Amino acid sequence: MIRRPPRSTLSSSSAASDVYKRQIIIKLGSSIIDNRDEMIINGICTSITEFLKENKEVMLVTSGAISQGMKVMDVKNKPKDIKKLQSLAAVGQQKLMLMYEKIFSEHDFQTAQVLITHNDINDRVRYLNIKGTLEELLNNGVIPIINENDVVSTEEIKFGDNDNLASMIANLVDADLLIILTDQKGMYDKNPDSYKDAKLINRIKIEDLKEFDSDFSTHSEIGTGGFITKIQAAKRADLSNTYTVIANGLEKNILDNIFTNDDAGTLFIPSEKKISAKKQWLDTTDSKGSIIIDDGACRAISDNNSLLLVGVSAVEGYFEKGDVIQCMDNNHSCVAKGIVNYSSVDVTRAKGKTTDAIAEELGSEFSKELIHVDNLIIIET
């Protein structure tokens, strides 16, 4: 049971007649969509309509386009060729939307298809346009059905799984709750596929995950992500103080049980800190290149300071001024991401030099920080 409700539902001084709205994102995995028992998906969608009748706002992130296409085209084994996958997605996406439209229309609710690629997330303008579109749909009582646009995505730009996509949407709209429905009951203290004595963890704080030594390698034959992507999604949702629940979508009345039972899935409790919308976007967008920074620079940015050129040890890849890059420590672990004020060519010329030496040799245009603290996000390891 979620005894401590998300922030938008906490009691306030408003009149008793005021109706609060809780914004919920529900992600359905392929193992749920493709289950032979149609009552499962019907039950989940019916529960969603009950949430909507209670003036909650619900967005649905769905997998299953490729697997549905495989059913239609009678393809037994999932192909690896990207063109074949895209063609199956084109066939399956239509079948997927027809399924949702049929179920929700029976309850007098309208749906809207929202297809997104990673390039849409990377581009700041398109990112904000998605936000505006989702808000307008919700304002009009329409259920957004969100999926990656597998028809045009390639291996280079795929999210890889819709767990990550769901958490990105949670950050985008500042959601209260992210529910990931899969074929696993939740997070265990060890891999339940390997250990019979594995115990389900019902509640855990995001900051406690780093102290946990669990094997999150479990994955389904149909989907693209393992359990590790669900943990990553919970961590990313934490950036906007979004609660996350991972639960077994194959269980009867699972959505209702999440709000009424203590043992329905795992609740991930976000930390109290919250970062800006811009920094949330930095976390989701791809990096153009990377730099290696020394220990002093790592300590400086951890203390909420800007990154200076003097802290750079090496440059990897090519990037231009204004690109998002990764900041790596001496062990090549990503410790931060940010919008760079100089190109890779200029950083190579200036790396390791003192501020005075840079100004003397390269001119006054090198007076700015490499990455300003407002354009820098620390990556928790």
C-alpha cells in the first residue's frame, strides 16, 4: 500500500470540495501485451478508466508493436535485421492502437497515439513540444498512448526499452507516480530465477539502491529490457521526485492492489532533492563526445561548482560549442553531463593550462567556464 502518497495528493488547506489530480504514468511491457489471457489487458485498462473517473491524469507507455506485428505476419522468431523489425513495428503498431481504442471506447474514453524517437528527446525544442502536446491531450480528457517510433528508429537512436522512455516522460511532465507493469513481482534481494530463498522488497529508498548487491539481469524472451532497465527507470524518475512502483501486471486487479495492499510490487521512494527541468533533459539526451577530468575537477563539480578547462586531462570524440558531453573520471566512469562552452578542438588546445595561461595564449574568448554549473548534472553511480 502506498501509505505516503505522491506530493500532489498530500492534504492542504484547500476546501473539501476541491478535487486534486494525481498524474500517473503506467508502462506496460510486451509480456503483458502479448499474454493470451485477454482479461489481463482488459482489466488493466478498466482500472485506468476508474482512475480517470476519479479525476486522475493517466498516460500509458506501451510496448508490443513488434511482437504484435510478429503475430500478424506469423513470424515465430524475432529477427535481428533492423528493416524487418521496422516493418513488423509498422504492422503491429496499428493492431496495438486498435486494441486500446476498442477497450477504452467501450468506457467512453478517447485515446491518442504519441510516437517518439530518441532524436525527439535530444532536441530541446521538440522535447518541449512533446510536453505541450501531452498537456493539451490531458486537458481534453484524452489518454495518451505513448510508444517509441520503431518504424523510423535505428539501432543508433533506439531507447532500447520503454522503461527508459516511461521515466523520461515522467521527468518531462513532472509526474507523481510511475507504475511499471511487467512479469516480475518487483525487486528482490537476489535473483529469484537463481535463488529459491529470494525475498521481495516492498519498499526501498532510491538512495539505498547503491548499497544493494542484486542481480538485475532477468529478462523476458519477448521484450528488449531486463530488470536492470526498470531500476534505471526508477533512478531517473527520482530526478523529478516521482515515485515508482514495479509490479506484476499479470496479477488480477494489480493497479487497484498497488494502492490498497502492502505486498503489491516494490515501491521506490524518491529522495527529497529535485533538479531543474533543464537538468532532467540533460540526463535524457545523448552525448556528442566526452572529456576526462582529474580528481580535483570531480570534487569541484560534486560541490556544485562549474567545470573549468584546467581540470581536463583528455578529450574523446568530436563536439561543438553548445553540445551535450559526458565528463568521465580517470576510471572512465561518467560522473556528469553538461552543455559545453567550447568545441573539442578548443578544449584540446586549452586542457591542463591555468586560467592565466589560457587567456595569455588563446585570448579572452576562453574566459568562460568549460561547463557552467547551471548546465551541468551530476550522474549518480
